[in-house]
Amino acid sequence: MAFRFGKDADLNISQRNEPDNVIAGEKRDDDVGGPATGVGELNFNEYTQGGLGRHLGVFSTIFLIVGRIIGTGIFSTPSSITSSTGSVGAALLLWVLGLALASSGLAVWLELGCMIPRSGGEKVYLEAAYRRPQLLITVVFAVQAIALGFTASGCIVFASNMVLASGKEATAWEERGIAIGVISFITLVHVFLPNWGVRGMNALGVLKVVLLLFIIVTGWVVLSGRVHSVQDPYASFHNAFAGSATSSNLYATALFKVLNSFAGWSNAAYVLNEIRDPVRTLKIAAPTGLGICGVLYMLANVSYYAAATPAEIASSGVTVASYFMKKVFGTAASRALSVLVALSAFGNVMTVTFAQARVNQELAKEGVVPFPRFWASSWPFGSPSAGLLLHYIPSIIVIVAIPAGDAYSFIIDVEGYPGSIINFLVVAGLFYLRWSEPHVHRPFKVWWPVAVFFMAGQAFQVVAPFIRPPGGKGDTSLPYWLYPIVGIAILVAGVVYWAVWQVILPKIGGYRLVPEHVVLKDGTTVAEYKPHKD
């Protein structure tokens, strides 16, 4: 299947005077006589039919990114990052490095997203580059995205912070009950009130920004010397690199946490079918969203270090922000912050659920999920209701089945590892497409050293978990090398699934799989693979 765009694809919408549903970099069937994008089975119009239409503007797209990035990481991970690095200077440099890696990744995704402005994110970009064997990369990505695309962690964080704010103790099952209520409520809102779901994400995104601004302004007040509970607000900065760690494994562990705090910069790429003027909006909203988070993160860390020494922060526990508020304002303020952190986690779950459901729907449209008509459906209100259900099920399983402690931390590690491999393949695919399709219109083009920098970062994340940590013990009681092995096994399971479905069963049955395009009642088009005898 050719990845063809044609010569006049170099013109944008206004230059070509095309209909609204024809996007820069895309070709119509009557222009090339085949699939409009050359990416996946359906053509561009078929991929974008149905659903809610283009209802997201620049503001909503910015906060789709901000709401995904600002979860609970900035309120909790600075303590463990400081503990690993041993000094303020080293910790702050890691935050700068994490922002640089996130920005370079965003630049790569901007080139691909503007070139192929369609929902699905990595799914679409991998399909563009790795077209043979047919459907292999799609199936591998589908298994990883569906199996690990849950939002259990955010729900658990919401529950634990609400319990903390109440000043009471709760059993594990009571916290699980709260977490189940959160994911259930959010799923129902996105299914039955999709427009209100977007408004909710925007409102909570603004709340997160305001919360971080409050911490930052409070930090400035501390640095002014007007807070009597802080004796020397500059104590952490007098000898900023004193006590810095010397183990590469400790820095690798801390960098993973920093990058996890920036996770979400690619969130808009998953929902491009629903973004108005997607190329222009993506180029404005994506850098703005990440830029807002980057500036807020750096200034918030400075505020933390102004109120407490590195040793105090390292020993402050999970929520360093609560320790900050307690030291500056007292215990009551610390509890109030727990409520706000819980709301931040709630907003994070809303944005992840919103985007992941769209990815699930795109995979179902491709026909690689069993019963694709059901999972691709946008019934009854235009939202990807079945895609939301496909996201809801693994989230509930993880909340209910995985015990707290090491097992839960292990699952979170497993969730992130295959993503680094996928990202590495996406950047490799970018270079391949530049070589194989040099004349395709690219409204945005990343400087190649930036792409190489991001690729090197992903390679480091793939290799680093196998480096033996001091004492041979990772951040759980399980073997340090186990979670990357499990992550790789999930990707291999995708290869096995593809081989059985596309190769072994057709060979045994003496048939070949032929895609048929089916239009559902809600306007969504689905590819169904039917066996045909030769």
C-alpha cells in the first residue's frame, strides 16, 4: 500500500480551496485512486467520519496536554528525585534534562502529526513507516495499548489523598471502592455528556495551573524572608551540588521519575480527528501546553527547596507539596492541599481516559480487535463509548486485583517500559519516512539532531533498567530486571497474536483474510477482515 500524497499535497487547505474535511498533507481518493493517506486500511475520510466532529479549539487542546502532564508527579516525585541525586543542583539539572527530552519528543510528534493529522498518535506513525508485514506493527501496538492503557494509578492517588484529607484511616478495599467510583463516574461522563467532559477537563486544568502558581508565589514569599517558620530560605542553594550521587543507576532512576512527570506531551496527537484546524492548532497548542508545564515545574521545585533543605525533602515522604504547605502554613493547609492534589489526579484520569478511548476506537476501526464493529461504535452520543469501555475494563481489573505496595509499583513500571520501545521505533520511522518519502509535505519539520537526542533518550530508557543497581535491588522487592522483561513479553505477545491470526490460521484453513469496509449506523467506518477461499 503506497504512502502517496501527490504533488499538489504541498498546498495547504486555503491554497487548495479544499472542503473542510480535507487536511494539509492528505489526498482524496479521486486524486490518487487509492486510500487517501496510505496509512492503514481506511482512507482519510473514512477514518474521520462519525464521532463528535471537530469540536476542540486551541484552548481545549492546550489543556488536554496540561491536564495530562500535571497529575501528581510534581507534587510527589521531587522527594524521591532529591533522595536519588543527593543534591539540589543535580535534581534541578535532571528536571531541565527531562524538559529537554520531552520537548524533543514533542518536536518529533509535531512533524508526524502535522504530516498525518489523524487520531491515533503512535499507531498512525508506526503504520506509516512499518508497512510490511501487513498489520504486524498495528497488532503489536494494539496489544500494548489496550493491555497497559489503564488509569488505575490516578484513581488510587485520588482515593488515598481524599482519605488523607479526611484525617481518617481507610482499609485497602475502601480506597479501592473510591477508586472504582472515580473511574466509573469519569467513564459515564465521557459517554453520556462528552461536551461536559471536555469542560470538566478544561476547568481542572486551570485549577492545576492555579495550584502550582500558588505554590510558586508562596515560594517567592519564603525567599523574601517573610515566613518565620523558615530560618534560611537560601540554605538549599548555598552549595547546590554538595552531596551529589555518583551512581549512574541512581540518576537513571531519578530521570525515569522526571520523565514520567512530563508524560502527556503527546496527548493531542491521539484526538486529532476532533481538533479544529488540526495542523495549525497542534503547532500552537502542543508547545504552549508543554511550555506552561515546564516553567511551572521548574519554579515549583525552587519553591520546595526554598522552604526545606534537600535532606528534609528527601525524607518528606510521597507528597512533598504537603510537607511544603505544612511547613509554611501548618497542618490544616497540608490537608487542604491533599484535596487539591486529589482533584489534580481526578483531572489527569479524565484526560487520559478521553485520549485512550480514541486510540482504542482507532484500533477497532483498523479491524485488529475482535468484534471491531462493537468496539469502534460511537453510539449513543457520538463519543467512543465502546472505546471507553475497553479502557474501563483493564483499569478496574488493576484496581481490584493488584495489591498495594510492591506489586502495584511493579505494574506501574511495566506500564511505562514498552512505551520507550514504541517511541524509539517512532523516531526510527521518522528518519525512514524522510528517506523513502522526501517529497511529502511536512508543515513542520524537526531539526534532525533534536530527533537523534530524543532517540538516544529512549534508547537509554530501554537499556537502563537492565543496569544492576547498587546492592542489586531496585525500587521494589522484585528482581530489578523483571519489569522490562515483562514489558518486552507483552510486545512479543502482540507478534504471536498477529502470527496466529494473519499467518497460521489462514494457512491451516486454506483461506486468506480480505478487509471489507463497513459503515455503522453512527457513521463510523470499520475494516472487517473476512476469510475468503482462493
